[in-house]
Amino acid sequence: MTEAKQTGARWLESGGVRPTRQRVTLAKLLVGDGQHRHVTAESLFDAARSSGERVSLATVYNTLRAFSDAGLLREITVNGSKSYFDTNTTNHAHFYCGDNDALSDADAGEVRVSNLPEPPEGTEIDRVDVVIRLRKV
């Protein structure tokens, strides 16, 4: 097993996700090089196909959802129909440029969220997603 596949398999294990062949393949593409990235289902599908892997787009969607449910990925919704999945699950803000559909990390130390309203009774705030939308000038 290559080092990238081993890294992917360990990542799955850390989230309690069963390491099927397809999950390990997608995990390798997501975290095998140790770098954080933002992917959509379509971009991960294209990367898998480009690397010679045979996987369906439906499998990619389902796998990203499973990884997200396990806490291995953070889902960032930029509009009602487009989600990115971030391998960096720490609290941080994002820049989104609609001109080229690019999502990138914003410096967490530069963003302060304060004066949040009290959540309704019986609930608690799980997280706050900050997406700073950009456009080219």
C-alpha cells in the first residue's frame, strides 16, 4: 500500500469509517499528501477519474456525506445548491469567489464573531460558518 493510501486509511480509521476500496481511494485523494483542500463532489469525481480510478459520481456524493457525518470533513454551503467539503475541520472562515467558484481559507485570527443571539430553548450553537463572498473588480 502506498504512503498516500496508508494516510487515507488512517484518516478513515480516526473517524470510525469502514475503509472500503472506494473510500480509501477517495481518502487518498483528499488527505494522502497531508495538505488541506476544498472539494466539491464533482471536482473529487474528476480527480478520481483523472487518476484512473473507477468510481461513480453517486458514490462520491455518498462518500463525502459519510466522511462529513463522521466529522472528517466540514461541509461549507456557498449557495442553496453548491457545497464544498473542507478537510480542515477546525473553526475558520472562508473566502468564496463566485467569478471562478473558488473557496479558500481566511485567516482565522482576522475574523471575530461576537454577540450571537441566544439559541432557542433546548438547542445549542454547534458552529458558525462564515463565508466572505468576493467578486473581481
